[in-house]
Amino acid sequence: EEKEAVKKEAESFSNWKLFTDLAVRHGVAAIVWQNMSDLSLTGPVPEAESAILEGSRLRSVTRVAYITSVAGDIVSVLGKEGIRVLFIKGLALEHQVYGSKGLRQMSDADLLVAPEEALRARDILIGEGFVSMPMKSRLYRHIILDLGNHLPELHRGGVSVDLHHRLFGPEGATIVSHAIENAAELSVEGKTFHVLPPATAFLGLVSHIYKHQVKGEFQLRLYNDIGLLLKKYGSEVLNADLMSSSALAGIENEVREVLSVVSGAWGIQVPEEMKLSPDQAQ
């Protein structure tokens, strides 16, 4: 029934330029075009917009494969030095919930290491040919772990790497430490990588959404990440510990807002006590 309804909608729809512009702006052009192709909905799309969407899909597939390869090399190099590295954000989600099809558009590799290993990991990667964005001063190295969630960007071969040492403010350090120790395993093309436990990944994504929102940015891609994560790992995320963990991370109200949105927009079942009050939700 849903397929028939969307087929009729596509046949009667006319503003494909706006549709394409929105898909590109929100970072979902690749998955949108893949879904439309799978559902045989591409016929009504004009040639110009079809070329844009198909181009976005092909670029995403190629880019994701390359970023995954570079991230795999980093995991191997740092692993030999006893440093555990976790895939986070888009890189993790691509292989956890997007099906490893290259459809989760991303521009860089986000990795997480324990705070006490972050600067050593950076030095090792610089020795491997990565070029770091400069620190503001030599003194900066001594305070950098208190000033943000990741070190200055590292670049090599056209790939930018953000080496994270935390996901929230200092108050969430315990959550991150526990997540690194209890990281989940992920198999990609026969190789084993580590990712955050689903509940911690969810909290990290909520925090990430609000960092973008503070800057006046919004992307449907970030909500799609959360929607797909909850569809696959809902019972592991929406558990009795979620709200206490969100309070510890300093994002309890943000979690309620996001859960209210995905409940309404995606139809995901969320316990009422985890959502905003009806007045707040409105």
C-alpha cells in the first residue's frame, strides 16, 4: 500500500528541482536516489535532476569506500601501538544501519580514542604521513583536551580525520570511558572494527544534532541516522538507564526533544516518560 501511494505521488509531483535541492542540502541525496531506484520511481524525474541525484549516489559510494579504507589503516596502525580506536558518527552508522552500501554521505572520518591516548595517537599518525591543522601555540597542547571534543583535523590523501577524545562535555567522561571499554564489534569486509554501544551512540548523535543547531544548521541526515539506529537497536537504547545517562551527559532535555520528533515523524514507539510533555512537544 505504501509503495502504491508513493508511486502515485511521484507521478503527480512536479517540483523536482526543489526536491533535489532539498535532498542535496540535507545530505540524503544518495539514499533518496537509491530508494527511488529500488522502488522504480525514477521515471518522472527530469534528466537534469536525475543526473544530480545519481551523481550524488555514485560520489557517496566511492567516497565512503575510500574513507572506510583510510579509517581501517588508522585502526591497524594505532592498534599495533596498543590504542583502541572506535568508529563513530557517520562512519559507524554506514556499516551498522545503512547496510555498507555507501549511502550514508560523509566528508570525513570520525574516530574515538581514550583521552589519555589522544595526543599519542595524533603523534603516531603524523609519523604515518598525516598532516595536522596547527595548534594555536605550544602551550595549547597542554590544555587542548579541556577545550573540545576532538583534536585539530588530520589530513592525508584527500581525507580529513577528526580524532575525538570525548562526545559530551567533561561531565560525560564516565560514559565515554565505559563505552570504549565495552565497545561493540563490527565486521566490515572480513575485518573487525569497534563501535560505540547503541545507547551511547544515540546520545552522541543527539549531542551532535544540537551542536549543529546552535550554529543555525539543520540536516535531515542526522535525524535519519537516529531513526535508523532506533529501528535496529530500539530495545538497547530505550531502556531504563537512558534518561539517567542523558542527564549525566548534560543533554536530558535534548534527548526528550529528539525522541518526540522521531516518535511523531518516524512512528517509532517511545515511552511517554522519555518524551516532552504535550505542551512542550507542540
